[in-house]
Amino acid sequence: MIKYFYLQIKRLIKIMPPLLIACLVLSVALGFFLGGLIENDKNDAKNQKFKISIVGSTEDNYLSMGVAALKTLDTTRFSVEITESDQNTAQKDLESGKIDAYVVIPEGFSREAYRGNIMKIKYYTTDSAVGVVSIFKDEVTKTISNLLVDSQKGVYGFAAAMREQNPTENPEKNMTALALEYVSLILKRSEIYSISSLGIWGGLSTSGYFLCGIFTLFILLLGITATGFFVKKDTSLCRVISAKGRGAIWQITSEYLAYFLIIFLIVALILGAILGFANLGEIITDIDWISPSDLPKILVKIIPSVAVITALQFFLFEICTSIVNGVLLQFLTAISLGYISGCFYPIYFFPEGVQTISNFLPSGIARIHLSNCIQNIFDLKTALFCGIYFTIFIIAAIIVRRFKINGRE
């Protein structure tokens, strides 16, 4: 067995250069596809900052401090981008889509606010189609207004109560302290809740999900490159080896192990290139915890995913009798399984019935296992399904080889 396995390895090493070239082309193509998906997601309205322009006199010290605080201190700076301009420029920017809205602060706003008279601030936006994003923006605007009005009521209500209880005492000092307390609480409002990102599936971000999907599709497509070396039209050699006491089990085991090692080597090279890519963790936040030194650990973890897909491909090699049929079968299987398993689109795009089926397909199981790996999660059920599918495909390949050896093709 060891000698036959060694011969299979030598045979496959001879095809490594063209195989690597084919994998490089495939990797570049899928890389561009993944990059396009990530770029589209970044440009999606839901991931863009809400751009607001402030129009009016902000030379007042208090207004200047307020605008500076919004730009640098308040947590809204992560979702809202504030600029300053004149009304004509803001109107043009709004019409051209450069900003989402602008507010006009009237003259004397700060002076009147100090006296307890809050002047109306005009808010302009476009009549765009109402959606979740625009509703959220409207809610943010209403929340800001409520904070402003309620804070004003609290401060001046407190002053009125003080004057009523002790007319001789000047409430201005306490009003300032209360106003600063309101400001402090507003700036620290993010501490009263926690944010949990559910991602688009299983806790993964869009980029992380498609990384797993594209990587699964890449392994599925690798079967095309080796079709010419494993599809056997003439089974006479298999019969000769069988006659010498090395039957179907021995042959399939040796050939599959050689195929698995070659594919796993290619996967390791591609994965190493991905982890070594500068700043990729900033683009795909799901893998920002993984460093190049973690490559051996990650490779061990993804063995079940690679094993179940290569076992499927090897079974397809066995049932084909010509290279043309083998290539077509590998291609159609990869594309169809990749599509229905959510490698092209998020799985929630499909009806619930399709989603359920996808979770039990070999490619779906492999994708889910890869998703668990990059999240540093071990799911025993997924690993067991990989093992079950692997066993089924290898046994099926052995049965087909036995039929070929016995002349019942």
C-alpha cells in the first residue's frame, strides 16, 4: 500500500505546476469576486455614515464647543459625519447626494437658548424612498430634539423651583451645574447598553460569510483540475493490482489519500496567502484574531471541510468513464451545490425549505464548519456530519471500484 501511495504522490507531483497555475487563476478570479462583494457591502446605504451639514453662525463659543464635541467626543461620530457650510452649498450638496441632510441654526440661537428660549432649527432632507435606513435617520433626529428639549425643561424647571422656594438665591450656578450634568449623561449614554452584532448569518459579518462561501466554492472547483488524472476509462491496471491481492479498498484508500494531501497542500498555500495579506483583518473583521502563526492550528481545524469535499469529488471521479463527462460533472456539481449552499448569496435569500436542505448538504456542512473555524467555535454536530458524509462517499467509491474490477461497469 505504501509503495502504491508513494507512486500516486509522484504522479500527482508531476501535475503540480499546471495545477498551481489553474489554482492561481481560480484564486484571482474568486478573489476579485469576493472583493466586489465586500466593496458593494461597504457602499450599501446601511453601512454609510449619516452626513449632516450645519448652516448658520457657529462662531459663538458655545455652539463651537457643541459642534466640536459632536465631532470628537460623542459616540454619534461613528455613524454621523458633521460638516459646516453655507446654505447655498448645503442645498447643492443635498441635491447631488453628497450629504443626507442639513440644519439651519438661526442667528442669536445661543443667546436666546441661554435665556431659556429655544429657537426652531430648520432641518432639510430629500424625499427619498422610505426604508429602514431613512426611518432610522428620522428616529435619530427626533431623539436629538427630545434630548435638547427635555434637558432645557429640566434646567429651567429646576431654576423656577429654586426661585419659588428661595427667591433671594441666584439659581444660575446650580443651573450651570445641572446643564453640565445633563451633558455628561448624554455623552455617556452609550454605557447604559451593549451592542451585539448578529452579522448576516451565524454571527459572521458579510465579508466573513462570503470568505467562507468563496473558500468552499474554491475547494469544490479544485476537483475539475484533477479530473484527467483520476477518471479511468481503462480499468485493466486496477484489475491487475486486484489480482495481486490489492483490492478496491486498498486502491481507493491509497489514491484518495494522495489526492487529499495534494488538495490540502494547495488549500494551505492559499490560506497562508490570505492570512499573510496585509490589513486583511481590518477588511474582514471576523479573522482579525488570526495571525500567520495560527496557520497550523487553522489547517488542522479545517481538515473535516476539506475531507468531505474531496471525498465527494473522488466519488464523482469513480462514477465517470471519460474526462469530458468528469469535468462537466465536477463543474455542475460545484456550481449547483455552491449556489444552493449559500456560497454565492447569503443563505437567508432562499426559502426556508431550501435553507433547511442546504444545512444538510455536504457543501453546506463544509461551509458551516469553515464558518465555525474562523469564529474559533467547535460544533460537534457539524464535525460528525462531515465524518458521516466522508464515510459514505469513500464507501460508495469503493463499491464502484469493486464493480469495475469485477467487470460490471
